[in-house]
Amino acid sequence: MRILLIEDEPDLALWLTRSLQKKGFSVEWSNDGLVAHRRLQVEEFDALVLDLGLPGLDGRTLLARLRGQDNRTPVLILTARDSLQERVETLECGADDFLSKPFRIEELVARLHALIRRSRGKDKPRMACAGLVYDMAAQRFTLDGALLSVSPREGAVLRILIQRSGEPVNKQFILDRLNDQGEDDINIEAIEVLIHRLRKKLQPSQVQIVTLRGVGYCLEPVVDDVR
């Protein structure tokens, strides 16, 4: 699960990044609201952890812009301001949840899991990573708005990767899932061939399949480091 942490306190951001990574999240950090907004124009995240007091663009304005652009990424607000009015106004701006500082990492993790589970439900029948989108109802992929032509097996592998975008997926995991779908005649070598074909079809888009040696494959956006 891929999280964008938008927080301008370096010590808190470092602690949160390390703590969430230990819990299995892939975490990107931005310390500026305007920079975060630019990233969100080209990248997809499973959830945002957003502080309100940010340079460049304050958290509430950033949230309002995202919702105005129909960006429905779940947003959990972190703030030291804990008044009832603050909570109500922030939720009305489009926040999905609210956690006051100080807090325990276990509660943050539980809330993030709940937000992501809800966002992956029937009300959002699509998955995306950068310009790659899988429409679950139509059962088809588009890349930068155009239909992506894939074979049934290529599509099955790409579905596994996009379901876990930002997370490493090993070959055996992919093989097991394909076997569960009735692909009994496929082997590890065939997975490597399918990944090679998918890489060629994704070029030169802003999404790529990265090999993490000894770990597996990871579907992720191609981005410059803007932090």
C-alpha cells in the first residue's frame, strides 16, 4: 500500500516514514503542500496522510483542490488543532478521517487500513498506478487514456501487480495466483517472459515494472525526486 505523507516537521516525518514502512507501507514524503499537489497530478497513492500547517499550500486548501479535481484518494488529517469546529470544518472540506497529535502509530495504521479497504470497495471499481488504469467492471486496462492490448495471461499478471502497486510481489506469489485461476501449465520461467512483455508494452509511459533482486517485481510510477 502506497502512502504519500505530507508533513513539514522533518523529525516527525522521519519517524512516521520508518514506522509505517515497518508496518508494510510504501511511504513517500513531501514537506510542501504545493509540491505535493504537483505530485498528485501524475501519481496515484492508496492514501494521503496530511498535515494542515504546510508551507507552499496549506493542508485544507490542498484538500479542497484535490476534491475539486475529483481526486478521491482517502485523506487522513494529522494536526495539533483538536477543536470540534476544526474537525467539522476539515471533514466538510473532504477529509476521510482525523487524528490529533500526539497519537500512537498503531491507531494511525488501523485507520489507514480501514480507509484503504473502503476505497477499494464497490464504490470505486478501478485501480490505477500513474497513467495505467484497470477498470474492474469492463475488465480492461488503459494506458494514458488509450486501451492497452494485453493477452489473457499478461492481463492476469498485470492485475496482480496493480492490485499491489508500490509493493514487491515475488514470482512464486504470481505463479500461485495464476494457478488459482486455472493456469496450471505455467511456470516460473513463463512469469519472467510475461513480465518482459509487459515492460515493453508499458514503455515509454510513466509507469514501470521494477525488479527488486531477491524480493520480486514492483509496479510503480516513473517520477523524478521532487522532495
